[in-house]
Amino acid sequence: GQPDVGKVKADEIFHCPQSLVASIEAQFLSTGMNPSSLKRKTKETFKADETTPWGKDKTMEYRRKEIPIPKRGKFHCVHKTADGKCCTYNVAFSFMKQRNGFKILNGRRPDGAEESSYNTNFCLEHSHPIEGVCAGVDECFLVSKQDDLTLEEVEFIRTLAEVHCTIPQVKDGLRHRFGKEKKRAYSSVLINNQLSAAKDEIFGKDRHRMKELTEHGVWTTKNGGVWEMDISDFCELIGIRYQSSFMRQMAMQYGAYFFTCDGTYGVNMYRLTTCPMVTVDCLGMSHCCGVTIGLSENSADIIKGCKAFLLSSLLDESEEVNFNENVDGVVIKNHVIKNSCKGTIFTDNGPFCGPTVLAIGKDHG
């Protein structure tokens, strides 16, 4: 269950480490300070073979991280005044074996001696005003540290990282989703760090994975498919033509007579245009029979793809690509489409001839 959270008092005993941390944090944050201004120091942790009241578990969750349970520690405000003095607000604690719990220290050693060298006097008052600390423009709180992000904001950033959103896009999304209502502004540096960490976790350190890409291309070629890459003079990848062995069989049987293609821009982080080529079999099912990727949707790349994928053996780069021609009453404006209309989908040859005959019968069309 959730730990009980209440006011922290000197000499108070907490038997649960989660309740100890939750109560101290609630005491601090109730004064209006920022989560990033709360500092935790661990003086000592429990040893692996040490017996504790809560069993063998020696770790706990703190600010979305798994940390060792502290045996002795302190929470304090990290704010410094103009003269360089640290804030006096602090709460120190230590595990008391005879009480089976954590005791809030009050500036005295357990033996009664005054002024412990470890702990300053128990103090729950800030030496500086809280209002306006770490505030951004327009009286908005400037979120500049990870600890100031809420769980909802962290998950929101992670979701946008999966689709490769840019820093301005994430910043604008946070502002509309959380900032306007809660009067919060977000640091670009923090967003950049959060996006990088999320992408490393999701995609790994090598996000482009060029080695895996080329290895997949070699494997595709060895297994009867097509893999061609266009490299610029600056050694940049500017185009790919991909066709698996199954796609090639579909192209040979159906794609040489009919296919459609259309470019889709902005569907990848490289801003390359992906152009899938789709054909239809004798049962009306659509099949992808090849994919070209290039800098834009242009006829030259489509013609290269058609030749590589065996989609139009009549095409020649010297022929005019865009023109108007009337084929059976339909105005055709592209050479690829015109050649695709010259034939019948039901052929006597091809890798799918047998299944086609069994499916529709010899006397069909």
C-alpha cells in the first residue's frame, strides 16, 4: 500500500523506509519549493548480510529509480543565498537497531552529546523566500532539471521520442498538454537530454544501424530478392530499391501487367520519400511488389525501380515519361501506366500459374 505521509518531527520513528522518504519529501515540497531543490545525501547503506526489519530487500524506489535503502542520510535544500550561504532547512535520519526503525535526528548524538558532527540542528525553515525561485518568464515555473518533470511529462516525451519528434515539436506539445494549465515552461536543454536518453533506451546507441541495414540487403540478394543502394558523392545514402523474393514472384506474375505506386513523404526521420509499388492478384488481393526510397517522388527513380523489379520490361530511359495517350478511351499520362495496360493478368506462364488455374479454373477469362 501507499505509505502514510505526515509532518516530520524531531526524534520521530519511522519503521518503513518508503514512509520515511515520502514524509520528508512531503514536508519539503509543502513549503512550495521545487523537487530539484531537494537534495538527498546518503552517509551509509545497509550491508548485504545485515538483518533489517523489512527482510532481505535492501533497495527501494526513489524518484523513478531503484536505489539502496540508506542507513544514515540527510535531506536538505540546495538553495544558496547571494552571500553564498546554504539554506538551513534540513532533516537528518539514522537507523536505530534497538527501535527497529529510522529516527529523525535533532542535532544531538544518541548518547545525548550536543551538536553531532554529522547533523546540524533540526530545522524546518528556509533562510530564503520560496516565491520566485527558479521561475521562468511570464510567472511560469521553468522546468530545467529532470527531477522537476512529472511522470506524465516523462512518458509524454518518451512517446514523442518513438516517432522522432524534434525538440521544438516536443516543447510545443508539452506546452499545450501541461504548460498552459499548470503554468510551466520547459528548457530546450532538458528536452534534448530526455529525448536522447529515451531514444538510446528504445533504439540503442547506434540508432541508424547502417551495418544491420546492409547485412539485410546482402541477405535479401542471396535469397533471390533485389537490394540496390544509391550513394551520393558525399557518401550519403540517398536511395534504396528493395524487393524480397516473394515480392519478385508477385511482380513477375502480376506486376508486369498492372501496378500502382505513390510516394509518401515525411514517414521517416530522414525525410526520404518512400514509394511502395502495389499489384493485384487474380483474386483481387493487393500485394507489395517492390519499394523505392529516394529524395523525392520523381520519374527517374520510379523507372529504376520498375526495371529492377521487372515491372515493365518495355521502359527505356530515353523514352519520354510524361505524356498523354488515349488507351481504350482512358487518358494515360504516364509511360509506366500505359505499358502496364498492354496485357492480360491471366497468363499461362509465371511462378503462380498453377495456383491461379486451380483457384479460378481454366475456362475463366
